[in-house]
Amino acid sequence: MLNPRSVFITGCSSGIGLELVRQLVHLPHPPRHLLASCLDPTNDEARQLRDVAAAHPEVVVVKLDIRSDQDIKQAVVTAEQVLGEDGLNLLINNAAILSKMSGVRDVTRVDLVDHFDCNTAGPMMVSKNFLPLLLKAANNSLSYLSCNRAAIINVSTGLSSVSFCVKNMKHPWYGYICSKAALTMATNIMGRELCNDGILVTAVNPGHVRTNMGGSDAPISVEDCIRKLLQTLASFNENSVGLLHSTNGDVIPL
């Protein structure tokens, strides 16, 4: 059963991040503390997130641009104030960008750098800065690897797998695909580095979901995606370290 005491999620103003917040607060045993971050908690895009927070006092909305080291450090300070000595059980790195700039003829250095900054460096810097809080939780609770103990879940894509990409790629989105491939590789390395500290690190592929990023013609509803994803998070253990999983829990070859 998935019942982490505390959760921090990036990119919660819409789509997958927002639905994660909505479904987590309705778990049989919801988190005592759910910190949901977004670029600007005051703008119109974050209205639905603010509504959830207003109805559920365990939800704390946090300003966070994962491309900003200053924002990341301030988010950690906020989390420390909320969580205290219990630490953080579950960090979900969800925030990402997709410019849909397609093809080698059109790709630019700026587009590539922007994607790697947000989709690769961002989750890694968030994970690095939240590591002390994750270590506190790892030392305070269960003795086995679990999302209920201490875990970093990186939201990646099946396209970060070469074999999956060969069969399923429809658009040559160099910035998005290459930056997510780097994130999946970073997940594998972090997973093997941190597992002995009691921290589970793994990646998930949500699939082609009907969100602002995925488009209105995507085959998977965001509600079904998150319902399956939460069930899969509950099943993760030491055999999940560093791998890329579908929402059903199947391992996607790297």
C-alpha cells in the first residue's frame, strides 16, 4: 500500500502533477504533508492547484522553477519548516518542458540547452538539494527500499529508451528526447549510488497522456494514468532500482 508520510512534487499546476496531487489526497492513507510546487502559485494556471490546497490543508503550494538554484534552495527551506526531523519520504520530479522543435534542420543550441537545463539538470539539482531530507526519512522508518520510506521518482518517457524510440518515435524532438534519455541514465546511476543509503531511485514512463504537453488527442486520460502509476509506486522495491517502468510496472529496456 502506498502511504508515504510526506511527498514533494514538482510541476503541479496542470497535467500529471496536478492529478498526482488530486489522487494522493484521496488515498486511504493520504500523506500528512504534500508539498506541490509550480512556477507561479499566483497565476491563473495554478488556480486548480490552489483550489485543491484550499480544500486539503495537508497540501502546501510551493513556488519552484527547477531551473533556478535559488528557487530550489528556498523550496528546501520551506520543506524543512513543514517536515521537521521526519524528513521527506517521496520526491517526484515531474516538471519538464517540450518545445516540439522537430528535426535536425531546425534544432538550435538554445533549444537543446533549455531542454537539458529543465529536463535533466533540474531534476538532478532538486534531488541533490533534497537529499538531506530524504536521508532523514530513510533513517527514521522502514528497513527496506520503498516509496513509503525514501524515494526519488523521475518522470521520464519511453522515448528515452533506444529500443522503444526506434519502434514508437513519431517526431524527431531532439531536445525533449535526448534530455529525457539523459535523465533516465542519471536515474540509473543515482539509483545504484543511493540504494545503500536507503533511498530508492527509479523512473517512470507515463505514456502519451491527454495533458497540455501530450495534446487533446492522446489516448490515455490523466486520471487513468495516475491511478495506475500510484499502484505501481506502491510495488517498487529493491528490484526497481535505476530502471524505467511503465505505469503498469513493466520494465522498459534502457
